[in-house]
Amino acid sequence: MNLMTKFGIAAVMLAGTAGAAEAATTIVTPKATTWRVTTGTANSAKITGTEAHSGDGSLELKGDVSRFTYDGTSSFSSAIASLADVRSLTFDWRIAGDTVSALNPDYTPALRLNIKNGILQYGELIWEGVYNGVYGATTVPDTWYSTDSTAKFYFGRGNENGAKTLAEWTASMGTWDVVGISVGQGSSAGAGFHAFADNVTLATTRGSTTYNFEATANGAVPEPATWAMMILGMGAVGFAMRRRMKVSEANFTNKVRAIAAA
């Protein structure tokens, strides 16, 4: 086995290890079919370049009661994951400076985990800023914020005061399945509501996937792990080439010495 082959195998093995340890990223563009508007008008939730974030785009939300939803099958019939395996659902959000909300000046987008228990029982675990202490002086318009695993969700409708972390919900609802994820404003936000969202990340015991909304397929910024693998690969190839040149030079020198000695 030559040196180049050895380095190639090593690079592949290291790349596989890095892939297992890092979160996977799925680029979602306006042409994607896995995400779609499920309530509201077609333009109430769409991927645009109005506020570029982690690339050249983000999800722009306008008006009242819209949902931009991922369910994998477009029917909520198949489980994406078991709720018992979910560790967190997070996203980046931004309130536009020109928003006019009928609920609160600091009204945020809502992040939902669509869940199902059996054939007929459906529900939602919902994150909203009002139940996570982000209203008031801590929230500045036209600024990106990120949620984390400590964020609180409430279940369904009329249970807003029962907000708990996903870890707490999974402990008591382990038999439920996750059948979708959605981002969008709630009811009564009003026609003047305007906000943005990006990097919706579902983390489970099997790893995590980040859905990065981009205006074009070329807009995504490579992850640190991707850069590391690229640098590693180029370094390995460069080292192998230098080693091969040294070996060739040594062979040439030995041949010259042999001819001179003959």
C-alpha cells in the first residue's frame, strides 16, 4: 500500500469520525419540497434574502397565523423520531424593526414540535418568547437571538402556564412520536407582524440536524468540521506529494552515484 493510499484511508476515517461527532446541516432553499407553508397565505412564510443569516438567507415571516412546516412525508403519517429520544429543539429568531404586533411589541415567532400518540391523538409542544423571559429590555429589534436546550415549551392549546423543557416533556410523554417541526407566528399576531427565523435544529440521541434556510443553494457557510476535513485532506495530499518527491530525488541521486562509480 503506497503512502497516498494510506493517507487517503486515514482522511476518510477521520472524516467519518468528525461527521459522527458534528451536527448535520440540511440546506433548505425556496425550491425545497420538504418544507412548506401549511397555514396562512403562500407569502406569509417564505425563504428570502431580506435578512441573511448563516449564509445568504433566512425564513421571513409576515402577517397572521402562518406555519412553515417540515414533516418529511407531507402527511404527518410517519415518525421523524420518538419523543423519548429528543434532547432539544432550537432555532435562531429575529424581530424586524418595522413589526407591528397586535399582541406585544416583542412578540416572537413560534417554534413547534408536532407530536402524535397513536392514530388519532395529535398535539404540539410550542416555544414562544412570552413564556421564556425575552420580552422587555432584553429584546432588541433587528437582532438575532438563539434558543437553547433550557428553553420552555407548552403543550397544545390552553396550557401555556404549564411550560416545561423538552427534557421534562419527554420524561412524561415518552410514548409519543415526533411527526413534524414548524416555525411561524401564532394566532392574533396581526397583519403587521414581521420577523425572521433560521437554523432550526432537532437534536436526538442519534445526533442532530440543523435546517439552514438559504436564498440560494450556494449561500451556505461551510461548518467548522467541513473546513477542518478539507484542510486535513489538502494537508495529507501535500505531505504525500512532498514525501514522494523526496523519494524520487533520493532514487535519482542513487542512480547518478551508481553510474559515476561504474
